[in-house]
Amino acid sequence: MTTRQTTRIVIVGGGIAGLLLATRLGNTLGRSGRGQVTLIDKSATHIWKPMLHTIAAGTRDVQQQQVIYLAHARDHG
């Protein structure tokens, strides 16, 4: 009898690279059940850093520029 093991992947840091990697792996391995992807970050959200100046100037709302990790994980397996 063959036992199928799931691959466990841990990504440390939810910056743009970590978020993109977690998204791609979640879409491929996570949704198919072939892997479990865990993203570790000290914050609950990712803010797109190139837009920080518009948030600081008050021309954009921070909620428009943030990605909530739990919601993103739900959407991408």
C-alpha cells in the first residue's frame, strides 16, 4: 500500500516575493492537495510599499493598498 505524503513548505516573510511565492504554490500545490503552504510574517497584512508615499500624503486609504494574508490564503488555496 502506497501512502501519499503532502509536501510542507514554510515561507518566512510576507514581502512581495514571499507573497508571490505563496500565491503560486497555493494555486498549484495547495488547491490540488499535494502540498501545504505556510506563510509566516509578524504582520497580518501586506502593504504594497511603492504606494506608501500616497498613503502618507493622505491621497490613498491604507485599506485599498493592503492584502490580508488570511483572505488571500483562502482565495489561493
